Amino acid sequence: MTSYTPLEAPVPPLPEDDVFTELQWKTLLSLADAVIPSIAAAGAAKSPNQKTVPSAEIESALSTLQETIEGPNAGRLARQYLEESASSVPLFKESLHRVFGQYIYQEARKGVGFLLTALNTRAGSLILTGSATPIQYQPLNVREKIFQNWTTSRLPPVRHVSRALALLFKKAWISLSPTLPPVLGFPRVPVHGKPADGFEYQFLQFPPGEQPETLETDVVIIGSGCGGAVAAKNLAEAGHRVLVVEKSYHYPSKYFPMTQSNGMIHLFESGGSCVTDDGCMAVLAGSTWGGGGTINWSASLQTQSYVRQEWADSGLPFFTSAEFQKSLDRVCDRMGVNTQSIKHNHGNQVILEGARKLGYAANTVPQNTANREHYCGYCTLGCASVTKQGPVATWLVDAANAGAVFVEGFHADKVLFDTVNGKKVASGVQGVWTSRDTHLGTSGKDRVRRKVIIKAKRVIVSCGSLQSPLLLLRSGIKNPHIGRHLHLHPVFLAAAVFDEDIRPWEGACLTTVVNQFENLDGHGHGPKIEATCMLPGVFLAAFPWKDGLQYKMWASKLRHMTGFITLTRERDAGRVYPDPVDGRLRIAYTVSPFDRNHMVEGLIGAAKIAYICGAKEFHTTYADMPPFIRPSTVKDPEEDGEGVNNAALQAWIKELRRRAPLNPEKGVFASAHQMGTCRMGNSPKKSVVDPDGQVWGTRGLYVVDASVFPSASGVNPMVTNMAISDWTSRNIAKGLSREKVSKNGTARL
């Protein structure tokens, strides 16, 4: 695809609020430069805003960089890379402005503002930095030392804010840096594959007006992700009028893959900036046409038997029935799920080969690629080749061909109800529609915003595990389980560094899995070891920052890395809830000691795989654990008779276990799976929806997404989610067909 240039997807206008004062911004950017500094040799610094290091250290760094940079300008590029600071990167400040102005809840924003203000008072500066001089006027080496001290401060709020800021600074710099991609040899678009045109969707548009626009349909589906899309196909093909509304917007394949920065804004919940309240976990969730199915990695694993049995034992026998298996097979058949067309990249080959050498149970992960090869690596930013058969390429196409109607840019405020015989009967949904003009970056003067009321016989909520419970709460549903039982499949990330040039962003992200450790407690809880997306902005930011030079040199090694995740089926859950001030999403979740112990065993398994396959270094996202560095005296792995019995490796493993269950404040966890916040059960005393997916205490209101999972699925939730939706929506269709009631409406679709 190297000659292909995707269309630009402009970002929305910045918030009109400046967020911080001019002085606060100056302080914030000075902190960013302490994390990602301009680096120069002592005596050669051109500005006090440069980090100075001994000349020998600079020359060593430049030499190391030049060995990996391709092309005749390696020396110049290496020096530019070291001299680049965070604040010098175009759009860096704008990126921070957008995050704080649009995505961060007010309590967190106020906390950062308080810190920035305190740093500009004599007393606050003395307490926080040990000096009365404001931090932005301190030499950069001093600023860096202050920031390092904050990460281990005795004051929890200071540790929390410094950890959050470091992650934010790293992520913004990696995604926007003009020097990092050429240093890595990372191309704008994937080398492999061919761009293709996707289905041409049509969306309803509404003219300006003061009065609400009113529509009528048989079924309104709120959300276009994996659950909602399957429901839309089934109900439309059954002959019912279907209207799918989505808060985000559709981008045709010619916009894919998006840039790392713009892709987060357009395709992910909260611009990819969701974090748990404790600041320890980054939560990635899709928010675009097609939902998570547009940005996931094609992994298409069916629900495992022990999970199905666990759910059946909770009072839901459907999960061990033949009907559930039919639904699993039906959704896989529609997406062309297969293992035959898979070409493993280096990282996935390492997992399979390492598992073979260690005797670990491992398998190829089926892909939803229509039985075609999909050697991309970029499609978490949108699949340009349309090979990934997510909702946009399959279910929503089928729904459109069967007559379904679509609305993008619709934010659902609440579900509407009638009261019949004392029971709440869903009658539609009310929300606000915003035209996509503003979303594509215009001044906002020509935007259209309309209140829209949709009347329907059935309402299906498919907003995902983060937003579905919030919609139910806004709609007045009273159930103590709403938002509870949140499962996230927490992962630690790890990176193995090899001598060879791997270019790890090439090839499908996740095509292998090690199952050896998935049942450590005998009850189905434990980690799987998998490969991961190796795009710089997705992978690098989670790893520890020690100082500016260390981090830049670490990032420059990406082209020699293989990534691992320890995807853990956790026992202990968290919750989502609305912020009490502005109502936006909040996530209360801390990985429990029980589950962190399991994750340690996953890291050890990954380290052994990396070692036996010849990796020279093994790094984790746990900041308090030094990386393992292969001793220079160790023979080539093909000739090494000791294997993983090597004394240095065993000492590292012993030390990691000694630190278990690992302090969550000293690590960065990540999650790309959200489940369970509207869980299914056989009683309203322990669940939100009944075995048919209908919300307890209502009629005609259903939830069809991964929020209905009774517990963590243990595998990538897409196929399980779709199968449950397939079953639920087919039953809804049958119920509608039995009804012989017709109503007159103000508008018919």
C-alpha cells in the first residue's frame, strides 16, 4: 500500500474553553519537556530547556541510533530525534487541550489545575519541588529529577497525577512526533495489502428546526457495534422496520488507516483517553460506526466450554445448549472465520515456536477475514483493504440491503416508556443529533443540532459495556447491578528485543494464543499469552519512563521488538458509573491481588518464550521490575543446553515472583475488552437482564452487547457477543411477528 494515501479525517474544533490559564499551560508544557526533553551534550546545550548529558553518552546514543536508521541522513535524523522536545512537536499542545477539554472528567482536570497553580506559589513550589523557584524556570535536568521524585512521592495525589501526566505526554509525543517514524522506519500505511472500497452507507439527515424531529419504526437499536449490528441484520431480514442510531460517525475505507493521533479521536471512546479512577489502567473501546468491530484485531475465538458451563450453572442453561453453538457457528460463518489463510508475522511465530520448545499448549487464533489472508497490522486504525469482516463489512451491509435505516451522530439521552398495567413498557428513545459537518472540522457555524424522538415497539440498547449502563441509569431504570460486575481482561504488556530487524507493525496483530496458564485456580481464571498490536502509539506509551534519554532510546528499539500481552480472565470485578458533576463515564477498577498473581505467571511464561527464541532483552510495563538482559556469555539459543534453566533468567523470575502480586501503582495495565455491566441472569436480584436479554422490570427494552456477559468470557468477546445477539434478536423478531398490532405515527420510515 506504499503508494496509497488515505484521505485526511480532520478532527473536530478544539473546545472553546482554554482549559488552563496561560501560566498553567506554561507550567504543564515545562513538565512535558521534562518527560520528553530536548537532549544535548554538556557544554553544547543551546538553551536551559535542554537536558544535558556527558558528551560520551550523547555520542554513544547517536552511534546506536545511526546503526538502525535507514538512509544516508541517519546522523542528521538521529541528532534531530534527540533534540526534539515534547512542546516543539506540532499539535502537541493542541492534543493536550483536546484531552483535558473534552475527555477528562472535571475532578481530574481540577486536580491537574490545582497542581499547576500550586507550582506557581512559593509555598506550593517549596513543598512539591524543594525550591521556591517555579518549576518552568528550573533547569531541565532539575525538572526531570523533580518529576522522577513525584513518581515515588509519599503523597498519593502527586503520584497519581505524575503517573497520569507521564502516560499522556508519552502517548501524545509518540503519536505526533515528526522524527520517531523515520527513526523507526515506520511507514504511514501498511506495506502489505491493497486498498479497497467498502459499502456506501446512507444516513438520515435532518434540517434545522426548533421542534423535535419525530420518527417511528418497529425497532430502534442504539449502537452499531458487534451486538447491535447482528441484531439489525436479523430483525431487518425478518421484515421488521429497523432504525440503527450511533453516537459516532462513519468513515469509508478510503480514510483508513487513519493517523495514530486522528484515529484515536475518531474511532475510540473518549479519544482513546479512558483510564480507570486509580490511573493504573488504560481502557481502549471502539466508538465509531461498527463499534469495537471496526478497530479490533480480527481474533475470532468461540466461548470456551468451562466458561459456558459456568454461565449455565448460574441459571442460564442456554449457554450449554445446541442453540448457542448454532449461533456461534452462524456468526463465524457469516464473517468467514478461518485459520487456513493466516500468515503469522514474527511475533506470532515466536509465540508458536517458543510454546513448542517449552511444551506449552498453544493454538492459532481464527480470524474473521472471509477466508482471505490479512497481513496488515494497522487495522486498529481502520481496515483499508476491507478484509476484516467486522460489522461495517458484513452485518450492517446485510441490514442495509434488507431495508434498515441509519442515523450517525445521535447521542441517546434516555429511553422512553409508557406505563401499562403498572409496568414500564419501552416506547422509544430521545436524543440529540449533530450533523457531521462540525465533526469533520468546520468552524461549527454550519452545524445542525436537532432533538430527535424515535418511537418504537422495541428498544435495543447496544452501547457497549461502558455506556449501556449509563443510558439505563439516565432512563430511570432502578437496579443495583447496573454498572456493576465490570470485567476488563486486564493485561500487562511485555516486549522482547531481538538483534534482527523485525518491523513488528507488519502482519496481522494477533494470530496465536498460549493457553497453558488460563486455568491457574481450577475455576477458569488465569492469563493467556498473545501477541499484540505493534503500532508505536498503541504499544510504546505503556512502558516505564525513567528519564528522557532512556525513554527515547527505548522507543527507538521498536523495530527490533516483539510484543506480548498477558490477557487475563479475572475473577474480581469493578464498575462503571456517571461522574456526579457532568455525567460522563467513570471507571472504578483496580486489578485485585488474586488476579495480579495470575498475571505474573503470564509474564514469566512470556519471558521464557522470548528467551528460548533468542531475545536479548525482555521488558514489562511494571516500572518497579528491571528488564531482563541476556548475559553476553550465554550461547546462541540453538546451542544453549541450559535453555530456560539459565541462572540469570531464573534469578529474574525469582525476583519477579518475590514482588508479586505487584503494586498496581507501579505498573500500567491495559484493557481492550469490556464486559458484564448489565449482566444476564435468572433473577433481578443478581442481574440486569433476563435470559432473553430483556431488562428486568420492563417490557420491550433489551440489551445486546458484551455488557450482558455473566462474567469475563476469557477470550476476545466479539464472537460471544455476536452469538448472544443472534439468539436474542431472533427471538425478538419472532415476538414482533406474532403481534398483530399497528399504530399510526407522526412519521414512518
